[in-house]
Amino acid sequence: MDNPAGNWPQESGGPTNSLLVKILIALSVAVVVALIAVVALIATSTAGNSEDAGAATTTVTVPSSGEYPPAPEPVANQEPPAQRDAPDAVPPVAGAYPGGGGPRPATAEPLPTYTGRYSKLESAHLLTPSGNIGCDFNAPDDSGSQGLCGIKSFNSPSSPLGTEKSVGNRKGKWIFPFAANRIGEPTIGSGTTGWMNQPASDGYQVPVAEYGKQYYFQDWVCASEEPGLTCWNTSTGSGVFLSREKSERFDGPATPAAADSPSGQDADVVFGSMASNGKGLGQSQPGIIYFGGDPTGRVMDVTWNSWGGDKAEAAGLGNWREAGVGTHEAPATVVAFDVGTCNGKRAYRKAAIFFPQRGEAFDPANGVNICFTDR
């Protein structure tokens, strides 16, 4: 039968079931989103707790003994910290070769040697380019002598090293002898030197020590430079600086602090070394000088006009000895000279006291030794 109104019967699961499905799907999506949010919240909380725990494990606890745990091992292949260069060598005395008194320089050249015709000893010589300074070297002879160095221009009565009386005449000191691996006091020498006699004696051609070079014979080293020649023994450090203007002995290399002193001026040089009954010796610029014993070796109210150079000069009140009258106070002048090593310190090793108002003047030959423990 036809249904003119169009009211057809509904199929089972029609519009009502479709709506229910949609509601269920919406609820499922909401649940999934909620679960995801909960999981994310839990994960975040767990990570935060893990970081806190990790930080706690790095805490260093000081043991009851007060000692800290050992430092961690260095990282492999880590570069070591840069090391500072060693301080540059400085001259042992003003004008000398830097490093003089120390080990033999790596650039030093061996001197040609020969066997002496009469001495039968291994020997060598050298001469500076100017020809004014020369040295002889030899293996120790029966007396222990090992050679010498000399300054020819000092071989005169006006030698700044002083003079000695020989055969009725005064001769200038100009030779520094070598013995026991040390440089000795200057002397007038005797005759000529080996470097003067060659090649006539043994046919040995004396080598010229070029400026800027170093040479050696056994434990002796010489460095030739335009200011002068520096020679020393590497086993003892004993040496001497030789030039046309001056000469000065030294013991061992200088310390870096010496570079702070002005060239040729050393405020740390002292006045000799102390005698058992003296005063002022072993001090820098002493105000009272007394050599001990004779009152003529005493000077009071000493005022130094110079200090630290080759010579130091002062004025004071001394004791003038007048024949037939005795001693009485008079203005005096003190000159300290011969700088070298005395009792382990740089010192003036000789001094002279004279009275200008009495017609006296400085003469190195009248100087007295004030280094009582010279080594």
C-alpha cells in the first residue's frame, strides 16, 4: 500500500545510534588528551628531581681531619703552563762580559795549543785586536803557575794598579798571574810574556781574539769585546776584566740584581773587611775608619764625596805624625781603591790616608791592604 505522507518506518541503528557514536568518539579524544597532559607533567617533575640529585653528588665534604680529597687527575693531552725564561746573564763587574765567572759559553772556541820547548807543558796564548792586552796559558808547572794576563799600557810608573820598587826603580803593575785556578794580585812581572815572544820561541802563531768571540784553554775562558777582555776559570769563578782604562777582579757570576746598579757605580760595595780591632771596615761609606793598631790609621768624621766607582774619596779628621812631636789631629783625605771580592763581598781592598795640607797627595803605592780575609 502506498505511503503518501512519506512517514517511512526507521531502520534499526539509524539516527539515534549515529549520535551516540559521535559522543563516544569525543569522550575518547578528551581522555587521550588528558592522559597525555598527565604523562607530560609526571615526566617534567621526574627530570627536575633527577637534576637536583645530580647536583647533590658533586658536593665536596671536608673530612673530620680537615684534609681535602685529592685533586682530580689532569686532563689527557693538556698543555703544561708556559715557563718563564731564565733571567739574562749580567756582567760580574762593570764593563765585563755578561756571564763572566760562570760556565763556559757554548759558543766558545778552543785555542790552538802546542807543547812548550822548555816547559814541556801544553800551552796557548791570545792577543786582543789592539795588541794592548794578552794572555798566556799553560798546564800547571812545578810551582803551580798556570799563566797570566797583562795590559801593556799599564807597564809604566803611572800604572793605575800601583807600582813596586825593583832594582832601584819603581815599575808599574800590569800582570795578573794565574795559579790554583784563580786570578792573583797584579804584579810588575819579570821580563816579557809568552805572547810577546811568539813565534820566535816555538813557532806558535798567537791567535787574535776577535771582538764578540769567546775562547778557552782547559778550564780558562776569555771573552773578547771592544770594552775589554774578560777572563775567568770555570771551576772557581775567579776572573778579571781588563781594559785600557781599568782592570777589576771578580769571583763568580753576578746576580740579576746587579743589573740594577748604574754602570761603573755599585752602591753595595763595602770598605774592605773587618779587622778584629778595627772600625768601619766591611761597611758601606763608613763614618769612622780605623785599621787597628797605630793611631795614624784612624780617621773620624768621615764624609764621602764619591762611592761605588773604581775609587772612592772622603774627607775627615786624621792623625798626623810629626817627627819629634808625635801625633795630632789634622784634616785628612781617604781614597779607597782596588775593587774586587773580599770575604765574599764586592769591596775596596786597598785604601790610602794622606794630608793634602801637609803637601801629601794620593799615591796607589802607599795604599794599605784593608781586605783581611781575601779569598
